[in-house]
Amino acid sequence: MTTPALLPLSGRRLPPLNLGASAFPHHRATLRLSEKFILLLILSAFITLCFGAFFFLPDSSKHKRFDLGLEDVLIPHVDTSKGGKNLGGFLIHGQGHDEHRHREEEERLRNKIRADHEKALEEAKEKLKKSRDEIQAEIQTEKNKVMQELKKKDSKPLPPIPLPNLIGINSGEPADPDIREKRNKVKEMMKHAWDNYRQYGWGHNELKPIARKGHSTNIFGNSQMGATIVDALDTLYIMGLHDEFREGQEWIDKNLDFSVNSEVSVFEVNIRFIGGLLAAYYLSGQEVFKIKAVQLAGKLLPAFNTPTGIPWAMVNLKSGVGRNWGWASAGSSILAEFGTLHMEFVHLSYLTGDPVYYNKVMHIRKLLQKMDRPNGLYPNYLNPRTGRWGQHHTSVGGLGDSFYEYLLKAWLMSDKMDTEARKMYDDAIEAIEKHLIRKSNGGLTFIGEWKNGHLERKMGHLTCFAGGMFALGADGSRDDKAGHYLQLGAEIAHTCHESYDRTTLKLGPEAFKFDGGVEAVAVRQNEKYYILRPEVIETYWYMWRFTHDPKYRQWGWEATQAIDKYCRVSGGFSGVKDVYSSSPTYDDVQQSFFLAETLKYLYLLFSNDDLLPLDNWVFNTEAHPLPVLHLANTTLSGNPAYR
Ligand code: DMJ
């Protein structure tokens, strides 16, 4: 017998293994050793097989998950003390009895599978008898069930956060009966606006008070998001209209859904919806508002996915795809839009403990800080792809306004810790004063607009908010110019009052000129409308809070009467197309900001200062009050002001 040779697969013979002569002195010994070797090989193969079986047998716990009615047969167990044998985690009872039981179980299982198949066949036959519509309705019901389940999951409570010190909610009743009466009149107007919206526009974004139906604009996208409900909530609350508030809360709880295929304005949704929901949360303590605000904010985040982190103006809530307004200079984003997110986003980080919101807005700030500013002014347009300014237009009205407002309010909201924001605000208004603020021949102080190196002597209704802003920022101003800024606020309030007083309806036009012998009067027909805007009344209220000069209440009352006389219709309140005409025509829109801002500022003007005191509350640009945050103990990474 020759030493077995190893046959390779190719059939080529390998040379015999040379184990050395000393290892195999003669043939017999070699034969015995080979037998032993083969036996050993067989034995080791057997052991390997046993080990393999042990390790590769399926996991008993997995068996149990699939409910095939096998639980009676396979009982995971580790306790052998009760007479059974433990094999791989399964307890096997007495062998003969077990085999019988096993067969029974197999039979039972087969029957069950057969029955299930028959049932499924029957169901399918039944389904086919139904009409296409019925089948679709059933599918929809199933879908809705799944959606409800998902919503429930989405609505899980956020981590508890200590509420800031909330002072001055639900009071402010004035002692003076005349002022009380005025305040009640404003409340009655709010009720008229709300009740009609409730009746004719419920769930729609806004109301057409003459056509008596819902209304919307592209800023809210194409779905019914109940903008008026969300915007009005906090006004209802502070006016003590609690039944109406609850109705609104119920609608929001049941119907406000952000998983819609709708392209919305990031800015508008932030100031009206997130601002409105956060204010409603802080005032009422109802979790639903906080949860909805956070859900919505999550839907806005994809708008920040641009090469620079400057968000798109619009975002599709479902797909997250963003883009800019077609009319904005060379695909730019708008300063007043991407620059008016800070307050709400800081609150979102505060309430969720998630720095993502804070980081987004701080990134915008850092980017703006690094950029060159022509004459120290911020242009209204910035390209989110290139990070470069668009047209060199600067405005404290439309397209620019609330960016400056939020710099100041970021500082106030941080309990004056965010000194970086205050510095940016101070620098900005110094440049504005130098280049945009002028006195007319008739002595009216106005804020013009900078367009390609030229000052346009025109002021918008929107710009009138700046009177209140200057007054609000007076305390803490650079070089202790508090008196100067309070005076500047008073001058702007006066000019804006003149723009109202010089009209037939005593309501302010959209824009007015200081040129060619014209002062505080609209010239172009398309600038003569009043759409229930709040900015002039907003400034009266701030001036009232800081000076207590009764003229501001008087001016506010003039505006209240004019709105009630010329804008009130039986189906709500409408804007008017020409404030210089004695027989105005209506635009047939009750704007959501009329309930959020105009009526709220009027109500506060006729309330005591202890209702929402300015030391404790900061109003967002849509008049939604957010509490001052004492952030000393809160970690919002990045800004030393918050450490
Ligand atoms: C409101 O939505 C906000 O005040 C915004 O900042 C600009 N203007 C409208 C109301 O006029």
C-alpha cells in the first residue's frame, strides 16, 4: 500500500507527502497509524457537526414571535427543576405523550392555515362584489386609521421645560370708565370679526366678508391651514374670549395638519403660525400648541438647505423643496424674511432642548456680520446660492422692516444678554438715520428708501412700525441717546398720524410721498388702499407705554372709529381701495393680521400697562407675545451671550 496521495480537482497528481523516514520506520506501523488518523478524522468531524448543530440551530425566542399557535409546543424555559429536559431552551415533556401531542398540534395548525386561506378567499370574493368607489372608500378609511396612529406617535409630549416667569396675563382692566368703554368697543369688533370668520370662513385661511366665504393667498400655499384661527388665538385669550379660544384650540387639535403638499412662505408661516402657536402655548399652557409649533418648525427646516444656509422664501411642506419668489432680484432671498426667524427659533430650541433651530438663525446672523454693507446699510436682497447681495435697495418698510425689529427684540428677549444683536441693531439704525431719515419742508420726519445710490422720498404704511421700534430700543441705546430715540419715535408717530389725518376716511394709505409739494399723501392710485394694517396703531401703543401722553390713545380711538365706520360690513371687516374717496370700495378681505395685530394693539392701548408688561414680554412682528427668556442656565451652543 502506498501512502495515500491527495488528488487535486484538476486530476494532476501531487507528489506524495514526505513525512520523513523517521516518522514511519516500517509498513505495518504506517498502516496502524493511518487507521488511527482516519478514525480521529471521523471523530473530529462528528464533534464539529454537534457543535455546529448547537450553535446554528434557530433562536427559540424568534420562534415565539410568529404567532402560529405553536406556543403550546415550544415553551421557552430554562428551569429543569419541574421534571422536564431542557434542550436548547425548549422544555420537552414526557417523550411518548409528547409525540402524540405534537401530531395533534400539527393537525391543528394545518386546519388553521386551511381555514385562514378559505376566509381570505371569501373576503376577496366579497371585495370584488363591491363597487370601485366602495373599495376606494374602504382603502381611505384604512389609510386614515394609519394616519391617526402616526399622528398619535407624532404627538408624544416634549421634555418638560420650566416655563419662564409669566407675568401679566389676563388683567389690565382700566379704572377710567371712558377708557373701559373704548376697550369694550375693540373687544366687540374682535367678536364681530371672529364670529363671521367662524360662520363663513371656518378652517380657511382668511375670510371674504362680503362674499361671505373663505379666502387665501399664495403665502399660505394651497391648503386650508386656518391662518385666522392661529393668528387670532392670543388676542382672544387676552380679551377673555375663552369660548372662542377653546373653539380655536379644538380646531387646531383636530385639523391643523402640516403633512400637506403645499408650498408656503417660510417667513409668513413662522411669524403667524409658529409665533401664534408659541404665544398661545405660553398664555394658556396647553401642550397642543407647543407640539404643533414644533411639528411645523420641522417642516420649515428643509428651506435652509441652500449652499449658504440662507433659507429659501418658500418651501413645500411635504417634499421639503424650496425656492425663491420669481420677482425677487436675481433669485434672491429677502432680508425681512430670512432675517425674521430669530425670536421664534430661539424659543423652539428653548422648548425642545434641540439646538437645531438656534443654530440655523445664528448661522444667518454670522453670515450677515461678515458681509460688506454699502454705506453701512443692509440691502433687501441676498442670493442664497452665491451669498452675494442682489440689488442695492434698502428699506425700513417692506422687504427690510422686521429684520431690524428682530435684532432689537433678540436682545430684549435674551434679557439683554445678547449684546451682539444689540450692537448690530445700533450700527444699523445709525446708518439708517444718516442715509434714510429726513425732515420734509413742512417739518415732518420721514424714513425714505435707498435705491441704487438715490433716496426715494416715500414712506410705506409698513415703515410706520419703526416709531414704536425706536421707542422700544431707546433704553440701552449707544452713547445714552435714549431721549433722542424716544423723540425720533414720537416724530415718526406724528408723521404717520398725519398720513391718516390727511385722508377722507381718516385711514392711512399704503404709501405716501414727501416730494413736489406733497407731504404724507399718496400720489399713485395703487398706493391709496388700506388693508386693515396695524403698524401705525402699533407705534401709538408703544409710544403710549413709554410716554403716557394721552394723544396716543386719542389717535388710536380715531383709527378705531374710522375702521368701524368704513371697514365694517355685516360679514366682518374689509380693507378699502381708496382712503381719499368718500364712497370707498371694498377689497373684500379680512386679513388674519387684523385679528392678530390691529385689534390686539388697540385693546392693549386701552388697557393698563400690567397686561403683558414690556419688561417680561416681547412681541413678535405679528404681535404675538413671547416671554423674555432668562437664559443664564440654559445651554444654547454658540453664542457667548447665552452661556
Ligand atoms: C404683518 O404680517 C407683520 O406685521 C409683518 O411683519 C408685516 N406686515 C404685516 C401686516 O401689515
